[in-house]
Amino acid sequence: MMKLIQSSIILLILALSGIANAETILITGSNRGIGLGLAEAYADRGWRVIATARNPGRAEELNALATKYDNLTVDELDVTDNDEISALAKKYEGTAIDVLLNNAGVLGDIEKQNAQNIDYDEIKFIMDVNVYGPMKMAKAFLPQVGASEQKKILTMTSGLGSMTLTQRLGRFYGYRMSKAAVNMAMRAMHADLKGEGYVIGLIAPGQVQTELLFASGFRGPGSITVDESVAGLLAVIDSVNAETVGLPINYDGQAIPW
């Protein structure tokens, strides 16, 4: 009875604030970089934002956003932890989630991803985060996404997952494999679920000036700021639909070749 009363009070508060009727987005890996930027952008839009991080206690910038925006909540989530995924899905059971954004990802140790030195444990870890994480999240939150108006499940990919573009540069074996694999998984999932109204697509942030990019050793021209990437991604996420799902779409609206 007490839990029922508490739930009713929470729903009343949300309704009075307008949050209950707002569009909702769940973003994994929201503690820094692109995920943090998108969390702030959607909160500023008035969306209800469920922002996740592996270690919320250390996510100072994300917690500051939660203090600033009443419509943003922070939840603990490691996308490699099945129990945490199940617990989060249970927590938001009955909540309509318009956009599930699989943003969490890792580059991995680049010194363990080349022809001279391949560490298969490292590659397995990368696959666990970048491929199986999004797949598990999509499966766990299908009911919540299916209850929404937009029904979008979007996963961050990269041009490094393109076989066409790989001829320009080698290395990054595990990371490349993971992005190519998640591309296929999400396209297959879209083929399975499009008849039920789901929009399951792939988006890419561009070469963004984040810790991941700097860790890769990239220092060439063409990189963009987090703000530039987020602005482009917002437009892409808004526009993606069942008819436009196909190739991965870059932040600038251009398709990335396979």
C-alpha cells in the first residue's frame, strides 16, 4: 500500500510539472562527451531525460545537470551488466520511452588492436560494450519504446565500421569489428520489428573532440566540437523514420557507406 501511495504521489508531481506528458529519451553513457551534451540538449528542450552512467557518484557534470533540470534523472547502468539492465527496465516498466539512444561505447586499448598485437580479451570487452550492450538494451526496453509515439531505438556507430572506408586506414580491429557488427544487428532488428512501428536506426557523431577521439591518436583536420556534433545529431534523430532507416547517418545528415 505504501509503495502504491508513493507511486501515485510521484505521478501527481510529474503531471503537475508537465514532465509526465513530455517526450522521453533514455541515453546510455551520459556522463561525458556526446552523451552528456545530448542529455543537456534534450533536457533544455523540455523532454524527460533518463541519463545513465556506470558510476553516477563520479559523474559530476551529469549530476550538476540533474540539479539544474527537474526533467533529468541520473541512473546507474553498466551496459555489460545484465542485472543492472533488467533492474533499470523494471524501474521504468510502464514508462513510454520515445527514443532509446545507445550511446555508451568504448574504443579499447589501441595498442592491442593491430596486426602485430591482437589481444582477444580486449576485443571481447569491446564487443561486450559496443555490440551486446545495445542489443540487450533494445530487447529489455522494447515494451517501453513500443508504448511511445516515436518508437525509436538508435545506436551510435562510426565510419570506422565501414568496410568501404577501411582501405584508408587499418588498426582499431576490435572497435571496427564492433561497429560493423552492431550495424548488422540493428539493421536485422529493424527488419524484424518495422512491421510493429519500431524505427531502429544507426547514427554517427562525426570526429568529435572527445576523450575517445584523442585516445585514438587522431590529430588530423575535420574534427568538430561536442556542441557541433550534438546540434547535428538532434536534427538527425528528429528526422529519422521508417522510410529513412538504411545506411548509418552521420551528424551532418550524410549516409556513411558500408
